[in-house]
Amino acid sequence: MTAETLLAAAAELHGSGVARPAARVRAGVDLGTASCVLVVLDAGTDEPVWVGSEPSGALRDGVVVDFAAAAATVRRLKDRAEDALGTTVDTAATGYPPCIPVGDARACAYVCESAGFTDVVLVDEVTAAQRTLDVRDGVVVDVGGGSTGVGVFRGGLLVALDDRPGGGHHLDLILAGALGLSTSEAEERKRTHPGQALPILVPGLQRVAESVRLLTPDAADLPLHLAGGALMIPGACDVLAKYLERKVMTYSHALLVTPLGIARSAP
């Protein structure tokens, strides 16, 4: 079911899906470092009925650095969703990286309220990813633009949660420096020429792997489940698996794992 839901969400995001009306909807707002994603679910089935994304520069490592720009981006996505669905979207959840200060997490909710949502709840991004993947015994790793969040689950219960700096933006900086590109050009090159990018990015990927190792000293027996768009590079999971000597699970359209889980956290 996870694979089917991710595929349906990807179809909506890329415009090949058809917005479907629902009696009641709820939304998830993922205020990422690189992009802002809005997922709207049918509240009765928890299936995506609309998905949209816009580039974002309003956050850094989970902290809102340009409140007005973040709110305007969310407002545009909300308006697009409501136009497509022919209904208002008032209820939402939004995510934040694990372990950031409470005030910074609340700022994410204030952004959504400023954008027009009237009922907003907060959920950490690792717990959100788990609500999509339903990992019972494993380590959920959410690699965003600025940080890597890690949650250890046993019997479906969260037993450890932490995060460390380092994510997709840092990989872009490595690639930009090696090839003499801007960070935006490096991000594009990472997607369009992964064979060229991967050898250059191995040290950065190993840094992510080391963060996971340090945050899971009592969970070396558990497989890793990767969420987030930062590691959607063919071969990246193999680098982590080799470095950690652990099983690593990847998912198609991993960029949407956490936004879907955020939406499923909405009231």
C-alpha cells in the first residue's frame, strides 16, 4: 500500500493525476530547506487527492529565516489546491526536524496559520515518515536539505529520536565546489547526471552514514529506511549500506514519504 500511495502522490505532483473531490480533506505542509510540499488527503481514505510543490529558500536547517516568504509560498499552494478541488482546505499538520527548539518548531505552525490554515498541529518529520512507512522494527532516516533525522522503532514504538546537521544542501555544496557550479546548478546536476555526481559525493554520503551510526548505537541490528529527497541518487543507498554494514531500504518517490506522513498527522 505504501508503494501505491507514493505512486499516486507522485502522479498528483507531476500533473499526471486528476484532483479528486472528497467530502472532507486534511493537509500536510512540509516546509523543507529546498522545497515546500503540500499534500492534501481524503480524510476518509487517507489517499492523496492533490499534491503541489514550490522551491523554498525560507528555511535553513528547519528554522524559518524568512517568515513572509514561507507564508506566501504556503498560501500559493493552498490556493492552488482549493482551486483544483473546489473546496476549502482548513485543517493541516506541519513538520519540523527532531530536536530543534520549541520556538522554532512553533514558527512552522505560525507560517501555516498566516497562510490561512485555521487548525494546525505539529509533528516531527521522523514520526511523520513512520506514519507512511509503518516500520515496526527499524531505523527511519529522514534526510532533508539541512539535517538528518533518525528515529529507532521497535515493535512500532519510537524508542529513540535525534538529528544531526548535514543533508542535501551540504551535498550540493560539495558538488558545487568540485565542479565550479552554483548550488542551484549543482542540485540540478545531481539529478540529471547522477553517475558523474555520485563519486564526488561519497564523502558527503559517508558523513550522513556516520551521523546515523552515532545516533543508533543500540540499534545496529535494525535495517535503515531512507526517506526524504536528499538521497534520491542511484547508488547512494549502497554507499550507506557499505559504510555501515547494514541493510538499507529505499523507496520510489522518497521525497513524498514525509509530506504524506505529515498530512496523515493532521486532525
